[in-house]
Amino acid sequence: MATSQERLIKQMEELVLAMNSQLNVLEEGSVNRNRGPRGQGGARDAGAMVVPKLVKLDFPCYDG
């Protein structure tokens, strides 16, 4: 049982490392696309997160 748990923990650690490396690659690409004309950084340098625009939903109203 302990060997099985250790194997699962090792696999989880490897998955987390892989996800972190992929996230770093995506963040680096995002920063390179957001560079200004003077080479200033984009959202990552400012410490801000990119938030997608929310869609306004129109709910039906009861007329009586």
C-alpha cells in the first residue's frame, strides 16, 4: 500500500511540474505579445491578470 501511494505521489509531482512548465511557456508568450513600442512589459510586468470580458445576459421578466 505504501509503495502504491509513493508511486502516486511521484506521478502527481511530475504532473504538477509539467503543468508549471507549460504555464511558464504560455506566460512568456503572453508577455512577448504584450510588449509596447518602447519594450515595456505588458500585463505580467504590471502584476495584473488578464480577465476575459463577461457577456451580459438578458433574463426574461414576468409580465403578470
